[in-house]
Amino acid sequence: MGLFLLIDMDYFFAACEELRHHEYKDKALVVGTSSSENKEKGVVQTCNYIARQYGIHSAMSISDALKLNPNLTYLASDEAYYEQISHKLEHLIRSRNLRMEVMSIDEIAIETNNDNYAEALALAESIKEEINSNLGLPCTIGVSSAIVYAKMVCDAYKPNKIGVVRREDLVNFIKDKEVKAIIGVGDKTTKRLSEMGIETIGQLAKSNPANLIAKFGKFGGELSLISRGEMVDRIHPDQKKISISRERTIDQSLGIDGIEMVMKRLTEEVIAEVKENNMSFGSVSAKVKYIDFSYSMRTKKLSVPTDSLDVAYRYSIELLKALMKDNKVRKVGVRVSELKENSNQMRL
Ligand SMILES: [Mg+2]
């Protein structure tokens, strides 16, 4: 069984801005969703640690942030620039030929080949050093037995650190954390768990898995596993072979059904192209960009390559639902990869 490293860039958007505006490094810096002229209408996406000292945090309205510090430096989000740096980061890690998955614009997960914590720590140190010297950006790396725990380690150690929590210390490490520390648990799930009297991960561990499954389906079973420190992950290396993808911006008036319709149409377009090229795909990914400009992507690897539209539908919608959870989305996308050319008909 392997171990997992989660590389999580620290205050990513603001750190990217500090990179090209050294003059803001010693000031309270906020990156937000609105243009500079209309900044009061916007929301904080990321802020640097100086801004945090004033109590400013992401998702706060800019007008509230300005009340806490009227002198803060405000910059409108420049998504294209952050994505450029994100791609550089991905390229840097990918060149090491590790089993890895891009989790979001500023997070990459890595699976090691064995259970050796000392080796995993050495790897984390080497990666952190490389990111710092090549990109000039701070990051935190969490090391644990599954991605969900590595993320909690990052949150506990931030900023600019490496944290390791071993399997045997996991239950103790997570038990007092709030349920929302779990990736995928948003406001809605937190509220529903709270109605069941569950506030902490420790309480989640003590509740009957059958009840959780009855209430949350498959995700309930996963929550139970996570809470007991028993979650197991596997990263499917996407080897960056050719892929076919489509993405589209979502009209904010669309409900969940409407968003699913958009996803279905994108999936049809992708599969039409797969068939035109007489190919099969080995994995399906869904990508969601949220209203705060962050994004997430998840991939489902198929046991057998196929060109089936039904299979593509099933997983693109399933992954989309998992990614949307409680969050408002701005853009959705689908990608099929591990493409192979279909062999010609057998000759007798
Ligand atoms: Mg981050």
C-alpha cells in the first residue's frame, strides 16, 4: 500500500500576484472576484497572511474586508495567469514520473509505491524545495495514508511546512476535527450531519454506518470509512496521452437538472469525436469551475476501454454530481483520455 502526498499551494492566487508585484509582499493583499472599480461588490478569493492577521479570509465580502483594513491592496482575479502557473507546477511534478493526480488549480496528489514514511518525507522535502526554487512559491505538503487525510494534514500545518501523520496516529489526529474538514463535506452535509447529532469526525466514527448509508448513500459509507481512519485511495495515473474534452460556462439561472443537461451535451460532443476517430477511451473525467474561480477535477478509470456513450454519460454525470455537492458552479467540462485506436476487424 502506498502513502499519499498532497501538495497544496499556500494562498495561491495572492502568492502568484506577489510574484509579479514584489511591492505587495509586505502589504495586506486581497485577490477578489470583481473589477477594481467595483471591488465592494466582490468576494475575497484569496488573501495573503498579512491580510489574514486583520481577520480577513476567503469568501468574505470585500466591503467587510475593507472595514477590517481600509488600506488593503485589492487586485481583481486574473485566472489565466494563475492557470499558467498551475500548469508549470503540474509540469514540474509530472516530470518526476510519479503516480499523480491534479486535484485542483493549486493541489496535486501523489501516491508512493510503499508504506515507508521516511521515504515519503524525503520525497516531500525534495518536491517542496523544487517548487520553491523553480516557481518561487510557498506550499504545504501533507503526508498520510489517503488523500483526504493528507488534506487535513496540510490544513493543520499551513503555511510553508511539511506535515506527516502516520496511520497509527490518524484516529487521534482527526477525531476532534469538525466534519467539514473532510473533502466533499460542505454546508449542506454539515447541516444534515448536525441534525443527526454529529459535529466532529470522532462522533461520525461512533455512528452506525448503516444510518449514514441510509441518509447519504455511497457517500455515507465513505464518510464512515474516513472517520475511522480506514479510507484507502488509489491514484490512476493519467499519462497525459491524447484526450478529447469540452467545457462550457454555465448560465447562473440553471438548476441542477439544467447543468446535467449541459454536461450530457458536452459528453455527446466528446463521444462523437471519439467515434469519428475510430477510438476507445479508458477514462472519463469531469471538471467543475466554481463561482469563486477555484476548480476541481475527478477521474474514473474504466476496467475496459470503450466508445460507449452510455458509459461516458454514466460517469460524467456521476463525477459531476460528486464535484458539485453544495457548491455553485460557473463552468463544467468533460474529458475522455487514455485513448486507443480501435483495432481493425479480425481477419479470418
Ligand atoms: Mg491552497
